[in-house]
Amino acid sequence: MEEHEVGVGPHPKPWPDDPRLDPHLLAHGDRRNVLDHYRYWTNAAIVADLDERRHSFHVAIENWQHDFNIGTVVRNANAFLAAEVHIIGKRRWNRRGAMVTDRYQHIRHHPTVSDFVSWAASEDVPIIGIDILPGSRPLEAAALPETCVLVFGQEGPGLSSEIQRHCSIVYSIAQFGSTRSINAGVASGIAMHAWIVQHGEFEGSQ
């Protein structure tokens, strides 16, 4: 099977007169994992364009043990165009799973739960927990606020007891197999898509 090459090669001259375009990419080609619409654009120009239409939901994940799911959460946040990703706990995280989407996604660090909760209160953003906990409600029947922050815990322990106390509500994702939980990377994609189904604008929709 012939291997498909990602991206485009050098742009033929004369080059377009567009300040959004990167001369290095025009000269050498653009092999980045971006939509064709953004070929040859600078990273800054892509971020500026995304900022014009970001959604009003945020995503947060606790990071007390260098959770390997964070990269996937960031990648999902970029795919669903979240306003920001909030990392609570350790600043460092494994960027491999993000597939360089962290270049285009706003990421904010909070050293403590208290710092994160203070930010949410200052912005009047309700904290929505996503975890399988006693009393949690089904995400499938949830009416998610248009502006909110979806919070995920670490692989294994889930949401910390400290952050649970600050959640306005906790939703769980329906499962039907033998495992207790799905990882935060997968859960984040499901939860973000649930928000998109309720509040997103789709091509051709009225």
C-alpha cells in the first residue's frame, strides 16, 4: 500500500501576499497536523483565528502524579475548541499525547485546588465533575450549562475529595462492561462531545 504523505510541499512562487503565512513553511512545505485551511499559516495566526470562535466551556484535570492522560485531554480540547484547559497540581505533564495541539490550545496552570476554585468563582464558571461517584447523575441525561468547566480526576483515584466539595454537580458516563471506569482521556472526549451536542453550531443547522 502506498504511504500517504501528510501536508504539502513548498509553495510555488510567487508567494501569496498574506501576513498570516509563514515564509519558512512556504519555502520548505507544511507537514503539520492541521486542517488544509491552515496550511502555511503561522502558529500565532492559527491561534488568533481559533480565538474568534472558541466555545464557552473549559476543561480541567487534576495532575498530582503526572497523569499520562493529560495530553489526550488537551488534544480533545483542541478538537472541540474548548476555551481553555486547566491543569491542577503539578505543572509538568507528558505532552506526547497532545500531538502538538498544545501549540494551539490555551492552557492555564493552577498549583492548588483552591487556586482553581478561586479562578472559577472570579469568572462565575460552575464546576462540573465527571466521575463515577455515589450520587452522580447520568451524563446522558444532563443539561450542561453553556458556560462551565468540566473537571476530571486522575487515572485510578478519580476526582479528589477536595475538588468534589466544590463541584456544583457530578455526572457519570454510562458503562456496560466489567471495568470500573474509563480513563480521563476517553472520558474527556465523551463529556466535551456531550456539551457540543447541546450547544455547538453545526454546518447546515438552523
